[in-house]
Amino acid sequence: MSKRSPSPKSERILDVAEELFALHGYDGVTLRQIATGAGVDVALANYHFGKKLDLFRAVFDRRSVELNQSRLQALRQFQAEAGPQGPSVEQIIEAFTRPLEIAQRDGDSGWANYLALVAYINNSPYWGPKMMTKLFDKLVLEFIEALRTALPDAREEDIFWCYQNLSGSLTLALARTGRIDKLSGGTCRSSDLGAAFDRMIPFTAAGFRAVCQKGARTGTTRKKRSR
Amino acid sequence: MSKRSPSPKSERILDVAEELFALHGYDGVTLRQIATGAGVDVALANYHFGKKLDLFRAVFDRRSVELNQSRLQALRQFQAEAGPQGPSVEQIIEAFTRPLEIAQRDGDSGWANYLALVAYINNSPYWGPKMMTKLFDKLVLEFIEALRTALPDAREEDIFWCYQNLSGSLTLALARTGRIDKLSGGTCRSSDLGAAFDRMIPFTAAGFRAVCQKGARTGTTRKKRSR
DNA sequence: TTGCATATTCAACGCTTGTTGAATATGCTG
DNA sequence: CAGCATATTCAACAAGCGTTGAATATGCAA
């Protein structure tokens, strides 16, 4: 009703753009590459989405609502099951990450490309501040609030720095660079988000506790001897 | 002797290229932008470095040896001071990360741009596998070997997955996207690598222990209930 | 000063880029 | 069928791209 149903060719454009932007970044992809990959004329992308930048935004927007709804729902589920002290750190991180794995595993094949695109944007000093805030800040602050409840003695700045560690681990996993495959001699496959999350969740949960739990950090700012 | 000393203008080209590549990526920068920023003619980059891709490689190469020497030296120092069981996980991660902060703080101002460029390349599915291996794998495997010694009960795949978590946290910190500044309302500044590392080191050390220490993980692969 | 290697600029090339306006195809409504 | 909105292609544009060969400047050796 409110939005006309998209033509199949415009969806193909989004799919191909998603794949290419995730691999080569915004400037590394031409509209002609996208059009060729989608089997359409180069002018069609302009017709449906306007300028190249608008197409980039459309790709980034497309799956964000569904993605963040599933994460928020997972968090709400844990909160409903938990007592008044709220869900555990593990549960919060599980709700933050597992829906991404599930989308990649059960959703259409474009999800893997989309998650790699999010990784590209999140790690970019140019695009990150310009595009992440609008679509992801509200959700992230919701999770940080939950972490505050689970770690009541945490200092404000420690919570955010720990979140950045979590975000970094997640970002590199979503980028699926294949580097861990090489380093490990094939033992690990970066396409296996499930295996990555099986370690990432206990890893980062222990990290949060070590930095944010009562008595974890002494003194004022630095804790290690400088020499 | 073996290499002629570089002209001051060729260094300026490298400096400007470093800054722009770190911010916009390989395809987001033109040789004309670099030349203009360096105050030279566009043909000079070709004269000194060959093709655009060769210039990109030259920028990436320039500081890598010095960087990794300082990290390896820090590791060797801890190893010399430690008993036969080797340095602690914290010390290993400290040696892996602190030299980057020190380079940015005490070295010339281009170091911050260089580290952001490393973050860009490491997080890129296109450039990562193509460029990281040659310059960084040897060093990384040395650190992983040290971690194996510090965590003798760790499974092989767990060590590598945990390393990826560390690498991801480090990568996002080096990218200095400014996102944590916004999220935290100004409490954290992503340009402050020291503050980031003060949390990253205990955070990731606890993560390694939680996943890789004896008795940390039970059963075969998954540890959490699926529902 | 002359000579020569290195460094730098100049001018231009062929090609690709994003974008546009007009032309055509498609599919639904009457 | 006619009419019309939407979808798609066609052809072309001006601008910018990386790269090159020739021309000029620079700095040191004889």
C-alpha cells in the first residue's frame, strides 16, 4: 500500500550492489559493474534509486530494520525470562550477535554480503560516523543499558570501551576476510559465523567482567606498571 | 648505499597518500588528489613509485618493518624476563598492542594514518588476504606460538578464534572511526589509543583465558544450550 | 663551466565515470 | 482495442581518471 512492490530487476540491482560494495567498498564499484552483474542497463539504477550514493544508502537500509528487530526481540526474550537483575552478560551478547548468524544461515544468500557491508561501513573512518548512527545507535544504546544493569559497578567509560572491543570482534568476523583461514592453516573458516560466535560470546563476556566487574580495576585510570 | 635516500617530495607523496588512503580507501583516492595535497605534479607519483597500486603498496610497506620490530622486541623482552613457562597472556597482548600506541604518540604524525590504513586493509575482504600475509603473518604466528605456551591446554582452533577477536578489537581501535565518541556522548575519544588499550589488554586477556584455559570449555564444540 | 644523472613539470592520450533526456517496451485499466 | 503509468533501454554528454613521453629544472662530478 504505502510502498509499491519493487520490481524484480530493482531487487537484482540491490543484490548485486550489496555484493560488490561489500567486497570493494563504495568507490571500488561502478554503476556499470552493478548493471552488468544484474543484467540491466546502466541507467536503470538511476531510475530506481537516484544517484549512486542513494543506491548505496538504499542497500544499507534495506535489511537494517529486520536485522535489528530480531536482535531486540532476542534481548527482550532474555529480559522476560530473567529476574529483576536482568539477563546475564552472556545472554546480552548472545542476543546481540546470534541473530546475525541465524540470518546468514537461514535467510537468503544476500545476508552474508549485507553483514560484510556493515563491517565495511562500521570500520570506515569516512562512512562509519556518517551512516552507522542513524540506523544502529538506538539499538546499541539499548544493549549498553542492559549491560549497565548486568554490571552495576561498571564505570561509564569502561562500558563503552568494552563495547568497542565487542564491536571490533564482531566487525572483523562479519567482514569474512578469510585471513583466519590462512593463519590457522585451514583449521578455522571465516565463513563459519557459528564457530566464530561460539568463541566470541564467552570471550567478550569474560572481557566485560574482567574490566567492569567490582574490584576488577583498581586505582584511577591506569592499572599496569609503566615499566 | 643499497637504497638511494628518498627525495623530500617523494616522502610528501607517501605522507599524503597514507592519509588519504586511510580515510577513503584505495579506490576513493585519485593520484591528482594526492599530488595536489603534496604540492607536486600528478606525474611525479608515477615517476617515483610506478603505478597507483605500487604507490599503495609502498605506503603500506614503509612503516611495517619498524612497527613489527618494535612489537617483536617487546615480546622478546617479556620472554627474557619470564621463567620457562613464558610470559603471561597479558604481557603477550601488551607486547602486541602497546608499541602501536607508542608509535602514534612519540613518532611522526603519519603513524596514526598508517595504523588506520592497516585497519582498512585488515578489515577488507579484498585487500586483507592480498596484502596482510606477506608483511604480518610471520609476526602474528610468533605471538600465537607465545599464546600457545601461555595457554598449554588450549585447543588449536580456539587459539585462532580468540586471536581473531583480539585482531578485531585492535583493528576497530586503529581505524579511529569516532563512533565511540558519539555513542558515549564524548566520554570516550577514539583518538586516545592509550585509553583503548588500557581496557583492551585486560579485556582480551580474560577472553583468552575464558575460552582457552583448562576446564573453560566442556564437551565437543558448542557449549550453550540451543534454546 | 660543461656534462650528466636525477628530479620535476608540462601537455596530452585514450578510456571510464556518473548522469541525463529521449525513445521504446511492458503491463494494467477502461 | 486504446490509453496510460511504469519500467527499461538507448545514445550521448562533460568531467575526471591513470598513465605516458617529451621538455625542463636541479644538483653534483669532472
